[in-house]
Amino acid sequence: MKKLWSAFILLALLTIGPLQSYAAPSIPATPSGIPVAELEAKTDQIMKKYIGKDVPGASVSIVKDGEIVFMKGYGYSDIAKQTPVDAGTTYLEAGSVSKLFTWTAVMQLVEQGKLDLEADIRKYLPDGFLDLAFKEPVTLNHLMSHTAGFEERTEGLLVSDPTQIKPLEEHIAPGNQPKQIYTPGTVIAYSNYGTNLAGYIVERVSGKSFEDYIQQNIFAPLDMKQSFFTPRYDLIPEIMENKAVGYAKAGGEWAAQPNFYINDMPAGSLNITAENMAHFMLAHLNTTGSAKYKLFQQPETLQQMHEVSYTHHPLLPGNAHGFWEHFAGQYRVLEHGGNTIAFSSLLSIVPEENFGISILTNVANEMSGARSELIKLFVGDSRLAPEATSEFNHSEQVAGKYRSARAVDSNILKVTSVVQDTDTVITANAKGGIDLSIPYMNINVSFVEIEPYLYERVTPGNTLMDNAGIDISRVYFQTDDSGKVTQLSYGVIADERPVSFTETVIFNYVLVGGAALLFTVGLAVGIIGWIRNSRRTTRPRNKHRLPLRAGVILISFLGLLSIGNLILSVNRLSSDPFQSMANFKLNILFFWVLAIAFIPAVYLVARKWKATGNTLPMKLLTAVLMISFLAITFFLYSYNFYSLA
């Protein structure tokens, strides 16, 4: 209303006389209307709630109308030394915000005619470099929108030993390629590997190393002297002297984290200051191409990059050539977040308002609300639909459990999906809408259906997802020709796929736990029976009962060894999900040995199954144990505990 009234006054002035004589100078303000002069006080007020409690240190930069209008550090870059964060000199890890630089490089080469966003990327790669499971080609647009169909790959992503850092080409070589599990262009599944591929294509097409290309074509033109895109930041004295220490909470206290190095260089290895990040935002807001910082020769290229390049539904947030959309208030925000072992970041721009804000912190997985509260204050809140009964009602049809499509499928890391229950639960509510619950994040929100299968959130307030920078204001359910729901989507980061009953966490916990209990009982019954039979002195020993009891003991022992090996493997995976799968060769070999050993155990049981003295209870116990072992074997096979792929 205020903007409408201001426009009316301006129109009146234009009709009665020269504007220069009567109009007061405009006061720069954020999209939400907060004057630039109040930025420091407002930001201080928010950061005061989080610094020291949830965030050890943060560096904030804000740009508006072609200028850096605010820049400030908060808290400590090194708690032990009481070193304050300085927005101009303190280096922090940008994490996945690094991807925006990779996508910008791609668009520069598109502008030069060296790359085609719709061409098969194998055109730019060595022969045989990719092993694809589907006939549809993978394009650069697929890589940018994370719809190329690749499974998640964590192996070697982060290493603590700098000698384990590999050249980009070697790190993503064919033997290290994650499996393609979705048809290109159908499922959003966030992929570091896809970004690495794009970075490698930049190398091959430009004839320069990825680091050199970024330095010469982005950092240098934008006067970004405090920005380095290299995994070996430990070899750069300026970074080591000025980089913040990364932290995580341990027992209520801040614990400094060791240095890690990122092999996925184009996807996340940027070390940068808040001031330099502001230069990058200014360049992305230079829509006319006339301002100081410039990324493209033609303004149309920047405009193209900011246009939606992929979405499941026109009313759903989507992807804009690597940026994720976020609707805040009445504005369309383009943004990207990032997380490493001990750092978090967020970059958000509002092109139509020539406004941008970046927040860099030295804490892992920052979800306290500092970042989201700043966006909410300076841009606006996520859109909320009015509480109403919809004319559509597909709530019962979409009800069920859903699991992230960003998942490991081809090796033993697949088991992480059932070790921790991270599934989304959708239930129909009495108002005709749906309730969405993510128990492990304590998220419970309601939605109303505004179009067929498209739901808008009606529950106010922030959730951990919002605080993490993921817009869940709308959710869309895709269906196949038969009306069956095939996936759930917020439009950003990763879609979610329906989970069958046998894939649920509770089913598999009951399966493994129940089998462990049965094997324990079987082993105890077999050993006790063996001891009792061996102590018989008044009667001759029953030679016919021995083989079946021996089979019970052997099957139970094999089953307990399988479960023990599973628990050991999961514990090792939890300690370091980035380690080489080659570390599990012995575990996998042991699983195969146990599976093969089951065959002679079954033969032993079968030989004496009908022998005199083998009672019905013993036969039932033996049958149940064999079924349990087969069930555990199937579980291990389903979750790829027999594969090193």
C-alpha cells in the first residue's frame, strides 16, 4: 500500500512540474522497505541472538543498487585466540556456494559459443568417459538443475590428508563415476559429481585448468583478490594466516574442527571473504552491463542465467541455471547455500530490486535461524496460503512415506537410509489438506491443495528446513499415467520418492533385530541341547539328533556373524562417510564367506531332517532360523553389502 501511495504522488508531481524542483531524493532501502541507513542496527539486533550461542562467527555483506551498503564481521574467527571476524580479511569456506562460480563459468563459455546447454555433454568429454544407464543424453542444463540422474557419491569428497587430493580429471574418472539411477530431466537429485563434470568441461573447452579459468575470468575482472578456488589452500600463506577456525558444538562447548580438503573442487572448494562475495553479487546484479563489475559481454546472458531453466510446476520454486528459487514476500529470490565439515554459507540476490546478501559462518550445518531471519527481515517471508478448504482433494492418494532421491544406491553406504529415519511422512488431515512430518527434524506443518497435487503451506513460522535455506512453502506430487504418485518435490535440492513398507526403517529394524534375537535363541538352544546330550550317562546318546542340532548351532552362528559384521560396517561408515569403499573389502568378503557357508549348513540339516528323534519343535526352530538367515542375506543384498561398486 505504501508503494502504491508513493507511486501516486510521483505521478502527480510529473504532471504539474519539473521533478527536480519538487521531488525529495530517494532513500535506498531493502526489498522489504528497511532504509539502508538502518542495516547495521537491524543486523546487529539479529546476530546478537545467535553469535556465541549458535554461531561462533559470521561475516555478512549486503549490496544494493550497485554498491556495497553494509559489511560487518560478528563473533570470533578463532575463539581460543579471541580473534574477531573481519568481513574484509577473514577467509571462510563457501561450500556449495562455489557451484555458482562454476555455473557462471559455463554461461560465459555458452556466450562465447563454445558450449551448448542442450547438447549431449559427451560431445565435450573424452570417448567412453561416461557410463550412462539411459538412452536420453545428459546436457549441461541437466547438470545445472541436478537432474542428470546420478546417485550420491561421497567417497573421497573430503580428505584430511592433503596428499589424498587428486587432480579433477582423476577424481571424476570413469572408475569413480556414480551410477546413473534416474532418467535425465525427471528427478532433482543434488549432485556434486554433476558440478565436477561441468568444471571438467570448462577445463577441456577453455584449455585452462579450472582454477586458472576462474582466476582469470571471474576473480580478476571482479577485483576478488581474497578468493581462492583450490583444494590446497594450506599452501597459500594469506589464507592460513586469515582463515577462520571451523567449529561444531560438543557437550555444549565449541570444539575446533580439523582442516579438511575438498576433492570436489568445482562443487565446493572456494575460500573467500564477505567483501569478495559482495563483488560477485554486484556482478550478478549488473543487469545493464554498465556497472563496474561485469561477468558477461552481453546483458542478455545474465538475464538468461537468471531465468528458470527447470521446474516440475510453474507455481513451484525451480532452478535458474544453477541458482535455486526462493519466494520471499512478493519477491523472487535466487540463492544457493553451502555446508562443509565446519562452515555454512548462503548467497541470496533479488535481481528486480538490485539487492543481495551473503552470510558466511564458521559452524557446520547452521540451522539456528540467523540466515533465514536476515532474509525474512530484509526481503520478506515465504508465501503462505490462507487457511481454506480446497476444491481439490488428493490427500489420501498422496499419503505415505517419502525418501530423498539424493541417495547412494550402488554400495554399502545405501544402508544409511535405514540406519537413521529421515523419511518424510504425509498424512491426510480433516480439513482436506495434508500434514507433513519429518520426525528427526521435529518438523510438523500443514498444507492446503491449491491446484491438483500442488499444496501450499498454511503453518506459519520457521522450521529447520527453512533455517537451512530450503524453501518448503509449496510441495508438489507427481503422478504417472495411472494416477500413482511417483515423487514429492519442493522444487529445490532433491525430490523424494515413495517408500514401500519393506523399505521403511521400522521394518528393517524389526527384521534385523528379530533375526538377531532368533539366532541368539537358536544358538543357546543348540548349545544347551548339545551339552545335555553329551552328559547322558544312563542312556546311549542319540546320534540322530546331533546333526540337526549341529545345523541349528551353525546357522545361528552364521547369522550372528552376519549381523555383527553389519553393525561393525555401519559404525565404520558413520565415523567417516567419505572414506574409500576399498576399506570395506574384508567386510564384504566376509559377507560372501558367510553366505556360501550357509549352503553346507542347509545340506547338513536336510540329511537328517527325517531322522528319528528330531522333534517337531526342533524342526520348526531350524526352519525359522533358515528363513531368518535368508531374510538377513536378502537385506544385505538389497542394501549392497555384497558390492564394492
